[in-house]
Amino acid sequence: MFFKNNKAQKEMEVKEKMNILSFSIDKLRDLLEEGNFVELTYILGNRKEIIKRNLLAGIFRGIGIRYRCYCYYCHSCYFASKNCDAKYSYYRRIYC
């Protein structure tokens, strides 16, 4: 009788540990899916993908910086020519 209870008790402990482990694995899987871990490992594992993404990011950053500088230059020239007190505006190349 003692051996059966001890064996049943060990089986219950093993089942409880398996349930805890299963819950932990499910929780980890959900967290990895939520964080797009598979996609990140694909990107980090593929050198061509890293180079392609960095190249595109650099191109679009350069375009953005150039566009902002161009807009700033155009606005500053426009306002400088509108508010000029001199007879000749350097930016518009006409006489005020």
C-alpha cells in the first residue's frame, strides 16, 4: 500500500510539473509571437536582408534631409524677399 501511494504521489508531482512547464512554454511562445521574433531572426540571420534594409533606410533618410533643407531654404528665401527694406532683393533678383 505504501508503495502505491508513493508512486501515485510521484506521478502527481510529475504531472503538476509538466503542467507548469507547459504553461511556461505557452507563455513564452505567445511573447515571441507578439514580438515578431521569427521575423527578427530571419532578418538578423540573412546578410543580404540586412544590407538591403540599411541601404533603403539610408536612401530615404538622405531624401528626407534633403527635402527638409530645401523647404527651409525656400521658406527663408521667400520670407527674406518679402520683408526686405532694400531696393534690391538678392533672393528674388528684382528691385523691391
